[in-house]
Amino acid sequence: MAFKSVGNDKVWIPTPKQEEFIRIPDSIPEALFGGAASGGKSELAILLPVLREWHKNPNWRGIAFRRTYPEVEASLQKVSLEYFPSLGATYNETKHLWRFPSGAVFK
């Protein structure tokens, strides 16, 4: 992960490939971001809804997959724990989902 400390805050610094993906306009309904392990795909899947502020839409639903739950814990959950609580999101451990103050859900 590319984090930079700014005072007491951690700031996420996207890789060049992540920056390229971020520049795809919302008018494009689907886009693929492939590549080798540790290329920042999971990190971007977690953070793109935050960057685009989709998490503020009460109708927004996001989901990310891994083959096993331990893989979720090692990657997706780790990144989400870095950012989502500061946005007011709460984690439901039973349902394995984040709920944002707007009502948006990321599973």
C-alpha cells in the first residue's frame, strides 16, 4: 500500500496504474483492472467508492470477492479498516459488511 503520513493522518498515494484507472469517467459503466498480485487492485476496489463519493449515495451497493474468507481478511478487510471508520462506516462482523451513514453498503 502506498500511504504517506501527513501530520497525524495517513494519505493514500495511488500508483500510476491506479491513477490511470481513477481517470476513467463515471459514464463508463464497466472497466477492468487486471495484473499480477500486489498491483493495487484490491486497494483500488476499496478506495474508488470513497474517491468518487459513491458511499454517500444511500442506494449504492458494493461487493468484492476472494476465494476464501481468510483472503478477504488479509487484503480487502485490512484496507477497509484503514479508511471506512473515519467515514463513519460501521462493520457488521456477522454479515461481513460495512454500512455507511448514508445507508450505502460495501460487502
